[in-house]
Amino acid sequence: MKNKSLLKKFIGYILWKLGKYKFRVKVIRDNPKHEDIKDNLVYIVGGEDYVKWAYLNCPNKCGEVIMLNLSNSKKPLWKVEFDKKGRVTIHPSIHKLDGCESHFWIIDGNIKWC
């Protein structure tokens, strides 16, 4: 079973590299430095039994980092789901109220602009 899971992750990585979908997820323990955040990755800060934040570069290429609260104790709050291939879905939509004011969904690793 473990080999099948690794194979799905590998296939997902190849599909992502080929541009079949835009965003993958990477789970990390600590908040990343903004300069270390790479395009097309959603960084989930947390562990096996909790999540705190999601970080991503704005897909509008304005150069800003978007931070999303994933903790149930604060509002507003977003939910992040990802499959075995690493494709990420975030809901509700992400709407930057400052800067480039982009508004979009990330569904199955792809951007849906509002």
C-alpha cells in the first residue's frame, strides 16, 4: 500500500511540473519566511493533528504573500483540502482587499478567477 501512495504522489508531482494543475500543497512545521515562499505552492503550517496557517504567493503576480487563517479559534477562516496527488482546494474564495485586489478560488490545484 505504501508504494501505491508514493506512486500517486510521484504522478501528482509530474503532472504539476507539466502544468496540468497550478498549485500543490507542502505541509511545514513553522511559518515560512516570505522570501522563501515559492510560486505554485500552498504552505500549510501545522502538524498531524492541527493546522494554523496557509501561505501562498498571490497568483496575480503582484509580489505579495497571502496568509490565510486555518484555525477554528479566529475569523475569518478558510478550509484547505488536498488529495494524494497534492492538488489543493481552498474555500471559501480568496479575496485580497488591498494591493492588487485579486479575487479567486483554488479548486483541485487550479485557479478560478472571480
